[in-house]
Amino acid sequence: MKKLFLSLITAGVFISCENKKELDLQKREDALILREQQLSEKEADYNSLLLMCDSIIAAKKDTLKKEVTIKKWPKDLSGIWNSKWLCRESNCNNYVIGDQGNEVWQFLSDSTGLYTNVLNNKKLIRVFKAKYDGDKILLEFDSDSISKNKVKMKVVLDDINENVVKGTQTITGQDNCSARFSVELTLPQKK
């Protein structure tokens, strides 16, 4: 009987140890499953952040490509030109048919685009916004809001040769008066 009782106690202890081990294993397995779920969620967050980062980098590359494609004047047009203008038509008080003059035009470009500076006696008098399509040059100027004489100027240079560029300039002044000029640009003589 003692042996049976001892056997039952040993079996009970052994079974309770087994149950305790199984419970511990079950708890560990549950904890491991929870950690795997948390890790899976973190991995999903990480992957979404990577996608967002990749899209930002791609957008920056697109922006850089756009910045790299800044329009520039062709080398044969870029730089300084001497200009002569002659009034051909006018209904403005400021200009009479036959008026003429000389200026220096400088074709420049930067990150803002193409433009042309007009200088008289080495002083900047106007900056034209420019467009160039390969066949002709379009220049535009509007006086600022504080100028007492409101003026709009448009230049079309459509006869472009190696050393001479020709076209017309139209000035629209106050009271919608307008004057049309022929314009001829030549490269300065090298000394």
C-alpha cells in the first residue's frame, strides 16, 4: 500500500510538473505569438515609411531633372549685342517717325529663365522677359506699378543670322498710343 500511495504521489507530482511545464510552454507560445504580431505591425509600418521615403526621393529627382533642364540662350546669341532702332510708325507724342537710337542688349539666362538687359550709357534701363523657340525671339516688358509713364514693349526678332539679328519693336504707351520700330542687333567689333 505504501508503494501504491508513493506511486500515486509521485505520479501526481510528475503530472502536476508536466501540467506546469505545459502551462509555461503555452504562456511562452502565446507571448511569442503576440511578439510576432507586434513585429509584423512594425514591419508593415517600416515598409510604408520606406515607400513614402522612396516617393519623396523620386519627387526630388524629378525636381532636380526639371532644374537641370533650364533653358539657355544658344552660344551664338548669348552675350552682348549692339542695337540700332528706327521709328517707322507712331501716333505717340514721345516718338516721331525717323527717331533713332543705339543701345546695348545683353542676352542672359539663369534659374528664373531667359531675359535680355537693355543698357544705355552703361546703365540698365530695362529688362525684357524672353522666349526663344529656335526660329524667333520674343521679348516683353511692362513698366512697374510705380512708374509715372505706363509702357508695354514687345519685340519680335525673327530674322536671326550669325552676326545680325533683325526684327520689330512695338511700344504701347499711355492713352493706347503705339509706336513701331525696326530693330537691328549686331555683334560688337572685337578689338
